[in-house]
Amino acid sequence: MKGNVFLLLLILWPFVSSLFIFLSGADKKRTERIALSSVVEEALIAVAAIWLSVRADGMPYLTVPFVEGFGLSFRLDGFRIVYLCVTVIMWFSSTASSLQYFGDAKNNVRYYCLSMWTFAATLGVFISADLLTTFTFFEIMSLASYAYVAHTEKKESMRAAETYLAVAVIGGLVMLMGLLLVNHMTGTLDMSMLKKACSEIFASGDPAKIKALYAAGGCILFGFGAKAGMFPLHIWLPKAHPVAPAPASALLSGVLTKCGIFGVLILVLEIFAENFAFGFTVILLGTVTMLLGAILAVFSVDLKRTLACSSVSQIGFILIGCGLIPLLKEECTLAMSGAMLYMVNHSLFKLTLFLCAAAIYMNCHMLNLNDLKGYGRDIPLLKVMFAVGALGISGVPMLSGYVSKTLIHEGLVEYIHEAGSLAPLFKTIEILFLVSGGMTFAYMMKIFHAIFVDRPDKDCKYAGKDKSISALTYVSIGIPAALILLFGTAPKLFVNGVAVLMGSFNTAEYEHHQLEVLKGLKLFSWENLKGSLISLGIGTVFFVLIRLWLTEGDRRKSPVYLNRWPAKLDLEELVYRPLLTGFFPFIFRHLCVDRILKGIWKCTMAVGEKLGMILGNTFAGIVDLMRVHVFKDLEKKRHPKLDRMKRGYIKTEIYYKIVSGALSFSLMLICIGLTGTLIYLLYLMFR
């Protein structure tokens, strides 16, 4: 019972804190104190909830009835505990860094207030026990985090915020369609029951149901993939990060994208467990995402944009690990462990790197590498912390990134031996995996060399500007950097906890099997080290090519970095915006809507005319019958009442013409509704 109370507090407290922040008004110091203390208090609530969940025989489970008709449900177990800790660390470090980052800036009440909403919603996603709860908090998170991107309200910020919101809303609506289909077919959205229900659908062999489940899975993957930054829905990441405050970018890249990966994990572990087609699709999308993000990062000369493109690439690595899970089936231990550990590691990497970027930007307000050349040469602590994050994300041994990247690579190699005729394709994917890892090392070294090694120009723009970094900012960067070092130097301690981390998805027997596999794993064997060294060697070659082809001037001391990526090759400007603002409106306005409305109008007018004629003739017939049989004697006598009756009959014909016109319009509206209903009924009958 106590665990349930703390689960409820985990969700509610950030919302309550946002109210306190809002009421603090324009008092900047008070707003900052409330924001930071709220995150600390949430951390204490999380510790209490975890402690009670570990002590309890059963994991805490909370249901809030009557919400959205189905109620909301939450659970706290292995994977959820880990990402609860990661989320709290992310928010503490980001909020602590924000205090110096915003400096004397005013009107930050909105930022901190909606940051608390995003905090609560993110926690709600990770501790949700059913997909409806996941979707509810997923949408709250997407809408609240819009304020991160639009914070400065500059032209470029508002345009990037448009892109972010469009992807979030479209992705959410498509995901909702998929969830409704899954609920209709299985009768549940409870994560613990989906695996059995979906397995029964595949076992039934009914092609209609299987196709419908694939359609539902595609819709759900679209929604979660949009938030994760999966190709081709990655377009918001390179646009949003450069314009958002750097502490917010750390959250957008480090933890909000993991909400999307969380959904992908549910798909591959619960809905499409051991399904080759779905897993293969995720691997292909992950490969394109991984390679494209790395290429964009190599060409970029903007510090935060490079880190954003890097996030796209790293999400691709994780997606490959996720896609391998259904393919390897019961032998998926290495791939599954690698994907989940990569999620944690990537959160720590991006928290470290973006907060380093925040420490740089808050003093000089520049992001172009040519403007930042040599900025950090005399800031040794910042140099060390950035190096830890850069080398960690590159997969250098003795840092945590090596562990997760090696596990996914081993899972990929393991499947190549079982792939049969597809072995050449998966061998190609392995090569791209190593090449993309090499490009990661190359663009990270480009950033590090530009900011911390290159000599500044004589007329450098940051000359004379303050370079002070507060102790609290160093602490906020130091926490994730220290964890990267700890998990890398004590990998067995890190890896052996994976069995607990997986507890929310597997049975106890399977968990024991995974623990045995991981205990026998030799991370620093020559075979595993060889893959990392090959990747780092490729990265060194790419770094040399960057210095030769993507720079000019004095390449040895102070080169000028060039972005040779064609500006026209922007997927958003080239495809998405023309489709949404030009092509679709034209189609609906000129081809579809006009023809449909004209067709409906003609049909309704014809129906209305015919119906009006039938009604008029019927009424005229009734009058004639009455005249012949009821008023026959009166007609013979030429009674005055008969004349009035005839005049009434003539008036009726006039009224009919008037009424039939109005009736046609009403019938048109009815026809639209009936047509939609008929289409839906036909779908239910023949699907």
C-alpha cells in the first residue's frame, strides 16, 4: 500500500511543484530554488518508492480508475526502476546547470513550470503498466516539451517548434490508431498480457487478423519512432537542438528519445515477440538511421547540431539491438542487454556533452566551431569531462559505451551465423555498424580538437568574454561523467545488473538464463576488443579526411571548418513541408473535395427531387381520392368548401416546390453521415 502511495506521489509531485513555480511570479531566485528543490524532493520520493519495492514481496502496482474510461495503471519493477533513476539524474543535472545557464534572464517561469510537467509525464511513460497510460503521458510530455524548443521565441525557434509539434501530433494520432486496433483485436493494452494475446493471433494463422496486427504495429512504431528520432521521422532533432536551451537539449536527446525506444522495446518483446518480419524492419530502419545521423554529424560545424545528429545515429545503434531481439528469439540475451544498456549509456553521454555545450554557450553565446576554436584550451576540467563523454560515446574500452556497443555487435555477429541466405546482408549491416562507430569517433574528435586543441584566431569573437563555470554546473556535468567512468572500469558490475533490469519483460527462468550468459561473457577478449579497435581505426581515417576535405586554411593549427553538405538535401524542406503545405491541400481542395462535394450535391439533389415528387404525388393522390369519394356530393352541388379545397391543393403544390429545395440540403447532410457509416460497416464486414 505504501509503495502505491509513493507511485502516486511520483506522478503528482512535479505537477504540484509546477503550480508553486507558477505562483512564484517574477522572483527569479525563488523560482530557481523551487525548481531545484522540487527535483531533489522527487528524487527522495523515488528513493523511497524503490526501497519499498525492493523490500516488498510483489512489485508496487497502482491503478487510478475512471480516467479515460479505462483507468491509468503504473508498475515499478526492474527496467522501470533503472529508468526512474536515470530520469531523476537527468532532471537534477539539467536543472542545476540551468541556474547558471540562464543567468539574469527573466521570464523563465514558463520554462521551469513546463519542465516539471515534462518531468512528470516522462516518469509516467516509464512506470506505465499499460499502453493507454503510456500514450496519455507520452502526449503530455510531447506538448509540454514544446516549450523547450520555442523558449527563445525567435523566428528559427518557432519554425523548429512547428516541426517538433507537427511530428509529435501526427505521430501521436497514428500511434493512437494502432493502439485502438490492438485493443480491438486482443481485448487488452496491459503490457503483461499482450505477449500471450498477440501470440495467439499469430498461432491462429488467420491472415486477416495477422495483417491487421502488422498494420497496428506499424502505426505504433510510427508514433514511438517519431519521438525516438528514427528515420524518416528524425527531422525534428537537428532542428530543435540548436535553438533549444542546452540544458533542455540534454533532456530532449538524453531521455525523451528513450520514451520512444521504450515503446519499440514493448513492440519487439511483447507484441511481435519472435516475429522475423517486424524485427527485420526495425533493423533496416535502425541501420539507415545510424548511418545517416553519422554522416550528417560529420558534415556539421554547429556544436549542438552535431550532437543532435549524433543522437540520431546513436538511436540507430539501439534500434539494431532492438530489432535483433525477435530474430534471435531465446538467444537474444546479448542483443537485448546491449540495447537496454545503450539506452542508459546514451542518456549519460548526451547529458555530459550537452551540459558541456551549455557551459560554453552561456558565456560566449556562439555555437559555430569556427567561432569556438580554442575556447576550452585553458579550461582543463571541462576538457576532461567532455573527453569522457566523447570517448565514451565512441566506444573506447574502459568506458561504458564500449560495453553496450560490444554487446549489440556480438548479438549481430551471433545472428550472422544463423541468417542463412541473408548472411551477406547482415554482414553488410555489421560493416556499416563498425563504419558508423568510426564516424562517431571522427566527429567527436573534430569537436574536441576544434574547441580544446586548435589555436584561436587573432580576432576570435569570444576574446575578453567570461569563461567562469560555477561549482554547481561542474557537479551537474560531473555526475554523468563519473558514471560513465564507473560503468566502464567495472563492466561486470554494470552488466550483471542487466538481469534485474530486464525483469519487467521476462520470466524468472529466462532471467536466470540471461544472468548465466552474461556471467560467462568475456568483454575484454581479443574478439571483442578487435571490433572496437577496427571501429576506432576507421574513425581515425575519417578524422584525417575531415581535416583534409572539410577544412581549409592552416589545417595544423587553426583550420576553418567547412560544411559541404548540400543545403537542398533537407528532408523537411525537400519533402515534408511541400507535402503538408502544398500537395495535400491542393489534392483535397481541387481533386478530392471539389469532386466529392459536387458528386454528393448532385446525388442529394436527385434524391431530394425524386423524394419530393413522390411525396407531392402521394399528397395529390390523397386529395384526389378525398375529392372523388369524400367530397363527391359537395362537388356536384358546387359547395364553397370544395373551391377552398381546390385552392388548397394548388397551394400545396407551391409549398412542395419550396419545401423540396430545403429538403435537398438536409438530405445532403444526412447522406454524408450515412455514407461514412456505410463505409465503416463495410470495413467491419469485410476486413
